[in-house]
Amino acid sequence: MPVPKRHKTHSKVKMASANKGLKTRSLSVCPQCQEPKLPHRVCPNCGYYKDKQVLAIEEE
């Protein structure tokens, strides 16, 4: 089994893993209010999730 020839420093390990959390997010459209929202989450604009009202949003 291959073994690394040189020890990887702490800074190089941190630099390599720094980009793991940076992902582009895709947006979907809310079927109720047609606003963009993150998929599989409650719509922050109208409070609906899968055709059911989950949050009571007060409109001003």
C-alpha cells in the first residue's frame, strides 16, 4: 500500500480543506408565491413547505 513520502504540514492540510464548505447553492421556485428559495426548506417569504403552511408570516 502506498505511503506518503513527506509529512503534510498543518497549514497545507487546512488550505486543502478550506474549499470543502464553499459550494454554489441552487435555488428552486416556491409553488405558492413564485419567489426563489432553497430546496427542501420552508419558504421565507410565505411560510409554506410542500403545499402546507408551516410558519405564520405577518404581512405588512
